[in-house]
Amino acid sequence: MRISSFLLVIVTGAAMLAAELPPPAMTGGKPLMDALKARRTGREFSSRKLPEQTLSNLLWAAWGINRPEKGGRTAPSAMNRQEVDLYAVTAEGAFLYDAKKHALEPLASGDLRSLAGTQEFVQGAPLNVVLVADTARSGDLTYAAISAGAISQNIYLYCASEGLSTVVRASIDKPALAKALKLRPEQKILVAQTIGFAK
């Protein structure tokens, strides 16, 4: 099911339907060296929502499937365990990114951004991506941390290419956010990354 506006959650009774993203644009953007030159951290965000296509491109760049025949991703993972999950936290709710479907699976409705970080700017930014390790897939958090670092850098480079602002953070109320995201005990929040247009 496609959505016509950014992360519109469709509620039917108690069930929220998955939000299919438009196909990612896998060409274009700045050359790599230009994106590396422009890469920086920003902590001031406009409340302006990201266009649906931008969100689609960003999630694919972060951790999408770039080799469909093998299910390979845009960032590495040890022994291809793919033990990191991406959660999108917005004013509309919390969503799990399903790379195979290139869709957002709704987890909770309502504005949960205040749980995605302790700094004031987190709640006003349009998007917070939370990187979660699933130790059921890989018992060693070291491997998940390496993958999370690569995913975070992919986000940084995409943002640099597209003129967006971003900052990766570990300042999170992890127990409260884990409860809101309905995480299992084996799932551990690693970091969160705030993304949006610069103020």
C-alpha cells in the first residue's frame, strides 16, 4: 500500500497498515569526494517534513538492499547476519524499516520523538532513525556496533549529498524508548540519528 503524504498512518480498527515507500533513486547525488568534503554534524533543525522520496532514498542509502540476488545491503554486517534494525521515529509514530519490502511497518502511533533523545532539538526534527542490535542474530555487540557505524556514515553521506542536516547521538532514554518500540530483551538500542532540513 502506498501513502500519498509523509508517513500517514492508516488505522483500521486497531491495526495500522504498512506504509510502502516509493522506489529509491539509486543514481544521482554528489560525487563521493564532494559528499565527504561536505559531511558534517548539525544540531539545528527545521520542523519541515522530509519529502516521501527523500525518506525512501535515505533509508535505502542507510541500510537498503543493493544486491537483490543475495539480499546484500548498502552497509556491511559480519557474516551477513544483518543484526541491526532501523526504526524511524516521527511526529506521526514509530516505524520499523523493512528493507526487503522497502516499507515502513507501523509500531506505535503518536509523537514519540521526545523518547528518541534527551537534547531539545530531537523533538522538533522531522526524523530520528534509531539503530537497534538484535543479539538473537549475533551475540556479540561488537559486530553490530561496526555495522551501526557504517549505517550511520551512510546516512551522513546521503545528508551531505542532499543538503540535509544530521547528528548521531547516544544520549537516549533507552529503557523508555525500548518500551515504546516494543523491543524484545535481546534487542539493544545502540544509537539514534536525527535528520532534517537545517533551520
